[in-house]
Amino acid sequence: MTTEMKKVLIFGGKTGWIGQMMGELVKKEENVELFIADSRIQNRESVAKELDEIKPTHVLNAAGITGRPNIDWCEDHKPETMRTNVIGTLNLADLCYERNIHCTVYATGCIFVYDEKHPEGSGIGFTEEDTPNFDGSFYSETKGYMEPMLKNYPNTLILRVRMPVSDDLFHRNFVTKIVKYEKVVNIPNSMTILTEMLPLSLAMAKKGLTGVYNFTNPGVISHNQVLDLYKKYIDPTYTYQNFNLEEQAKVIKAPRSNNELDTTKLMRDKPDGIVINDIHTAYELCFQRMKENLTKMGWLPDNMPAEFNGTRLVMCGGGGGSSSDFTVLAGRLVAYWQATD
């Protein structure tokens, strides 16, 4: 469906990480009005009222529950998780469908795990047509049975984000999470470098694309490779240790998703003029920007917060790692986008 982008309403734009970044991107668009939703997606009547009042041409849904401090929270809060991640997401897509509004959903690719047809290291990634095969965590389980229903709405664009990474050390950043672990599993995964991918999501919405897309940079990168880049650019004294999935299982409530997603469809359909690098190149550029941002903030070369130098947790899986409560304001991706206008 192709509708000129004139009014954008973002759910999850007040406190959500990706929602706030999308708000900053939309602000830079000429002749496009930005609105941040007040209603919660699980409250159908409130959402309907807000849609009717604002009459957006496009909705961006970045609302959802991943759990605090990590997705293990969802194991003990199943009704709350379903209320937002399933009922709320379907509510919003349905209400947008009734009003002929394009709806972009920032979903997850953590609904797959390496298997016999897609073995680790084979380069054979899961496609948009593959059926989710991972329900080890309740978070992934809800996402796995929500997506097949959601894709029946012809107005909806579903983006499978994985292990999102930003150019700072914001607490939701995948890099920030694994840096704080004493031990990590070393498994190659598809990941999403937000500086490159979020502008693409807006361009895809403007183009009117719908359906499911694996929304990651092409290729895979391992935990060790990411941490080696952290050592190279941020902290040469940083050290880490590995452990295996069996050892990891002893310190987490629910297994984690590890997989490779095939990006053939995304690269084929993406709008012209958007550069998306392979994951290794994208990560290298990301850490270069991170180093610049942290230097401007005064954290580098030798003033990193104590939480990056103190006792670390012994846990790391595919996604949904632990996070702190501090907020990095100055190093947001927005600064990079504004600087490169």
C-alpha cells in the first residue's frame, strides 16, 4: 500500500529506545508531522480514539515488553507479556487496517534457532517464509505465534530486529549488555546496527512495503568478534571468558535464540539510496562512531563509568541480556544522524 507520508504516529516513542530514535528521524523529514502516542497498545478503545483524532498516514509500533532486567522477567509475568506483545500488537495492526493506515512493527528475529537445515556456520539463514522454530523463552514464544497472525494484515510491515546495536553504551545496546558479562557464549548471530537500519525502516514505510522482512545487516558475527572490537576501539584492557550453552543454562531461566537470518529479500526490496553494509563492516564503523561519541562525552580515554570496570555478571546468550538503569544521553544515535546531515 502506497500512501504519501504526512503524519506519523509512534507507539513506544515516549520511553522506548527505538521509538525515541525513530521520533528523531521523523523530525528531520520535510512536510511530515510527528505525533507520539499517549495510549497503550493493549487499550483498544484508547488507541482507536487517538487514531481517529490524529488521523496518521503511518504508524510506527516500537512498543513491547522485553523484560527487566532481561527476558527472564517474562517467564514470571506471562499475562503482562501477552497483553502487550500479542494482544496489543494485534490491536494496533487491526485498528490501522480498519482505517487504511500503514503500520510498521519493530518485531524480533529471536524466533529461530540453528537446526539441521540451518546449521551454525553454514551460511544458510532462515528466510521470511520459514516457520519459527524457537520457543525456549516465553518472550520468543509469544513473538513466534504472534507473527503468523500479524502478517495476515495487508497494511502491516513486520521487521525482524535482532540484537540491536547503537553508537553509544545505552543500556539496551547489545554491546553494553555483553560487555558487562564475565563469561559469554561465542556463537555467530545476525544483528541489527541501528544507525544503518532505522533510516531504512522509515524509507520502507514511505515506500509502502508490507509483509515480513528479516531486518538485520547481512551476515553473522560472533560474541567474541564483537568484544574484540570493543577492546580495539573502547577499552584495550578489557578481558572476557567463554562458556558453553550447557554452562549458560545453569544461570538463566530460559534458553536464548541464536540464528542467522537470510537478508536476500530485504536487500532486493530496499529503497534506492540506502546503504546497508555487511555486519562486520557495519560493526567496525559503529565502533568508530562509538569511540568518537564517548570521547566527546569525556568517557574516553580514561574516564569510563565504574559499571564498565567493576564486577560483571556470569551470563550471556543470544539476546535479552541484563541491563543497568543508567541512561546515556549525549551519545545517542541522533547526534550522529544530525552531524551527518
